[in-house]
Amino acid sequence: MEIKTLGKIINGQDGAIFGGYLFRLSEKGNCTAYNIKDLSGNPSPLAEFNLDKRDLIVPHCNSVCFGNEYYDKNDEFPLLYANIYNNYASKENKLKGVTCVYRLERKENDFTTTLVQIIEVGFTEDSIWKSEDINDKRPYGNSAVDSDSSTFYAFTMRDGEKNTRYFAFDLPKLCDGVFDDKYGVNRVVLKKKDIQHYFDCEYHNFMQGACIHKGVLYSVEGFTHFESAPPVIRLIDLKERKQKSAFNFEDFGLYIEPELVDFDGDTCYYSDDVGNMYTLSF
């Protein structure tokens, strides 16, 4: 892997790239937009805005991505997916395996979002999802969309078996699901019968951001100066259903908790917890 240093943007969680814009999201549902061509030095953001209905549901944005369906055929951006992850870990309903779907609109440099759907993995209390004999440290799950194949992937750390399990589903259409009065949108519950297939790979030690590019899932993990959970990126071949390669960022002089990973064309962009921006070549 080769790493090129760019500049520094706002800190936060994962993010997503589309149409020349980089969107960096936070665990509180804040979003900051940048011009993807202007990430050197300390670039000024184009806009700052919030995800819709943060008073009702707010994703941690541990994994964020764009899909391939548009709310309206004239929209500039496809649907945006952001997962809840552990934002409700202290609540009775922890919203495990839940992803929020948004419509993103732009008028010049003013961006707005509208919550349009909720996707939920409906078997997070089943042994097919969680470890049988111990309580998993992070049973919440990440999600990512393979736009090329219209596949929705949900994956979770399983501490008992020390592996990560990946579930593939048909990507829900915007019209799918049942209307939820609380959130005012359709809610899709993915059941075991909806699984296309699932497979296990090497253990992700505290999953962070993720994206899918040309059939490979790029997933970052780990913390800052945390010996048992170093900062790592894993490349998972979704066709072969196995890990293609893995790289420890500390081997390249990078020690800060990984967060954001996505592509603009064939260029991979990566950012850590404090906002340092890089491009990665594999």
C-alpha cells in the first residue's frame, strides 16, 4: 500500500463521496461538505448541515455510503446510507443493525437531507448474527452498499468465534417496507429468509468506516495507540468471499484511529479520527 498525505478536514466518523463532493459525518448527525478536488492544506468546507429528524433517530455514522437509487429521477445525488451502530447502546432498544436512508439535495452550496427509509437487520438476537457463548463487544453491525450489484451488506464482529460475518441481501427499494408512524417513513426489516448468502472472514477489531468498490469491501478498524486493536484496513473480496489483503497503518507511520474510507473514481480517500486526509493506493 502507498499513502499520500493531503490536508486536514473536520474530525468525525465515516463519510461518502459523490459528484465531486466529500461528505464527512459525525456521531451526532452533523455533516460537512468539501470539494473533493480541494483537500490540500486546511480546506474550507463548502457547507455544514444536519441529518434530518435527529430528534427522533440519529446514526453514529460508523459506516456511510451512497447507493444507486434516486429519490427522484432529477436528483443530483443517489440515496445516502448511514448506520446507527452504537448510538443507542445504553437504551432499552439499542437499534442494532439499523441503517438510516436519506435523500440529499443541493441548491448551490446549501445542502439538505430528508429521512426517507429505515433498514433493519431483524435477527440481531439470533445466533446466526451474534456469538452464542459470550456477549459481543460490538453487536451493532456495519452496513455498505454494492451499487454495481444492488446488494446490501451487513456485517458484524463475533467475539466468540473471533471472526467477522458478512450478510448479503438484495438492496431494498425505496418503496419497500411498512410505514412506521414514529419515523414517518417506510421501515424494511431484513429477515433470515432474505439472506442471499453469508460468510465469515478474519476478525475486525472494532470496526470503523467502510465502502465497496469494484466488488471489494474496504473496511477500517482499530483505535489510536491501542496495542490490542491497532489501526488496520482490510480488503474483502465479495465474490471470492475471503480477505484479499490487510494493512496495519502503524507500519506506514500512521497511528490515529481510522474512520473514513471511500473512492472517487479509482482514487481511494482515507481520513482518521482527527481529520487528516490521505489517498491510498493498493
